[in-house]
Amino acid sequence: MSKKRVLVTGAAGFLGSHLCDRFIKEGYYVIGMDNLITGDLRNIEHLFPNPDFEFYHHDVTKYIHIPGELHYIMHFASPASPIDYLKIPIQTLKVGSMGTHNCLGLAKAKNARMLVASTSEVYGDPLVHPQTEEYWGNVNPVGPRGVYDEAKRFMESITMAYHTFHGVETRIVRIFNTYGPRMRLNDGRALPAFIGQALRGEDLTVFGDGSQTRSFCYVDDLVEGIYRLLLSDYAKPVNIGNPNEISLKDFAEEIIKLTGTTQKIVHKPLPVDDPKQRKPDISKAKSILGWEPKVDRATGLAKTYEYFKSLPTEELNKQPKEFSSQK
């Protein structure tokens, strides 16, 4: 029996590379695709010798051609950090709209099931806490974060349209803050920002008074939830994240303790439209997928810190000194 074939877009990124690993482990033939605008081939170079892996250097906003059968498509191509989508806003919008459209067209042509990577950012700066899948969100479409938030909201809309109108099998995951090895130090998110500053002996920058909250899910837990959702029969959005909520000020204190740095916390003005609260309601994931996170934050942070410590000094030092937001 031939192996089932899966296409992973954004394969050289943080989450995409971990998904490639998981599908290889599960016995799939994996086709990775990335234009490398934010991805890094080092994340998947260990897979290149594997006969069950191939890589396409391609931009999903252009026509996608994959010869042969295709059973699953995992659409994870997208800039995913504030620094990225403030620097490349048009590409961010295009990959969420045109890129998703192209992937859905491919899924329709190949009769493949497609899972799209949405995000908790569809909830914007939420007025409901914790966030349930039924909450429609509080998003500023013309603010600096709108290019990312609205790209993901459009992604969900066109995915559901293909499901209801064309009968394409689709799944939608709403990903909350995730961390782990292969994150980029310079992507502007709170965890790599804090660890990078600690490793360089800099003060840790917290925006606002630090009372805004985030909920951090370790990458292995997230991948497990995504894998279960793909193989489920549920087509509506599902939150996947860790409901263990922490303020960014307390989180910075955890990083100071973890790294042993003697640096202090400094405060900068809160960016425009920065979410004040993030906490997933994972009732659906529990009931439909039998999923909940297993890795506690202390364990996950220790593994992530070891990864960052192993990076070359020159990579650590090219980290920007300021961070535009904390996601």
C-alpha cells in the first residue's frame, strides 16, 4: 500500500517544520513548500536525506502544481509575528487570501482534505474572556495588526465557503501562543524576545504595565492537537492552546529566573491594538478531539531555553534591540 501524501505549506517555519516531523513519524510522504521569506531551511535540513520527504521552494500566492495524488494539505504559510507583518504587510495579506485560495483550489482538484492555520488573533483585543470559538472578535481592520488579523479572518471565511459550496473537506485550527525549539529569536514575540535579551545581558522589555496576559502552549502539544483535528470529522474552528494564563510581567520574571540573568524589567509604551487578554476556551478540543495540553510551562521553557542557548553567537547578536509588540 502506498503512503498517504501530505503537503505542508510554510514547511521551513517554526510550526511547519514540526508538522513535517510529525507526519514523517506517522508514515506519510511529506511535501514541504516554502518561499523562505520568513522560513529557514535549517529547520528541515535533517529531512532532506529522507526518501519520504521532498521540498518545493515556491510561493503559495502563485499557482501551485503538485504532481500525483495528494491526500492532505496543511496550510501554514504566513508571517506569524508582529515584526514580520509590520515589515511585509502586503505579503501577509496575500498569503492569507490568495495563498489560501490557491491551496483550496488544489484541495478541490486533488480531492484532498485541507487544514488551515488560523489564530487567536481573529479575536483581536477580546471583549470576551476566555475566548470561545463562537466569539466573533474585536478587530481593527485598518490598524497596524489588521493585515494579519484580517488575513486570518478571510482565510477562515473562504475555507468555510469552499467547504459549504464545493464540498471540500476542511478543518480550521485557531492557534494560541505557541513556543518551543526553532522559534526565531528576532520575531518580536514575547518569549524569544525575553530570552534573547537575557542571553545578551540586556534588560527585558515589557510593553505597558505588563498586566496583559498570554497563554503559552508547547509546540509538541500543539502539533498533537492539530493532528487530531485533521483526522477528526469536525469542520468548524477549534481553539488549540494552553489555558494556563500568565501576565507578561510575571512571564518576564519567570524568564529572569530561568536564565539566571541579573537584568531588570523595563517598561515601554503599549503598541496600538495590542490584545489585553489571551486565554483559549478549549472545551471543544477536549470533547471533540480528546485533547488537552500535557507539557507544563516550566518543562517547555527549559527545553526552549536550551535550544536558544545552542544558537550561534552571531545569530543572537543580530537580534533587534526593540520589539514592536508582544504576541
